Amino acid sequence: RVTNLPELATERMVHDVFVHSRPPCQITSVKVMSDPFSNTCIGHGFVEFSDDASFRRGLKKTGCKVAGSYIRVLPYQTGPEPVVDDTAPDDVAVSVKAASMVIGGAQKLP
């Protein structure tokens, strides 16, 4: 998975970053995700490598420039997105409330 791609990025540009490096990466496909109406890149894409050695070299391309932006190369993970539970348990909420009252100084603890 390649992220931080600018709107002007094309599949050819992403392809060239990997294939024209030393040593070159052997890739089988490149897909840049684009907006269906404007046909511009929406910031990420996918590169499929033909072997494990190319994959490892490809991960080292994080920080290379594509159309003026520094890209980030990450392994693609299948499966559901991780769920973030942003609800705090009641005792944590009470502790935070009590701490803010102590810090305020003018208020007394309940």
C-alpha cells in the first residue's frame, strides 16, 4: 500500500519509483486510487510485488518523492479495520472530573 500520494500522481509515476531504483523492484501491478469524477488521485494506491525480496526493497521506498510529495509504503493488511473504542469507563470519567476540579483550585471535590 502506498500512501501520501498527491492529486497529480499517476500509476506510471508510482511504477517508476519502484522499477527505476537500484536494485530495482520486480512488480506485477500498480493501482492508484482516483476520484471517479475528476480522475485525480485520492491519496493512496497499491503495488503488487512479484517476490519477497522486491517487497522488502519496496518497503524501503518510504520517503521517496512522487510528484512533489514524500510517499509512505506500508504492507497491505487484509481484514476488518481496527475498532477504536473512545468511550471511557465511568470510573475514568469520574477521575478526570475530580482531577479537573482539583486543578481548578477554586472548586471543592464532591
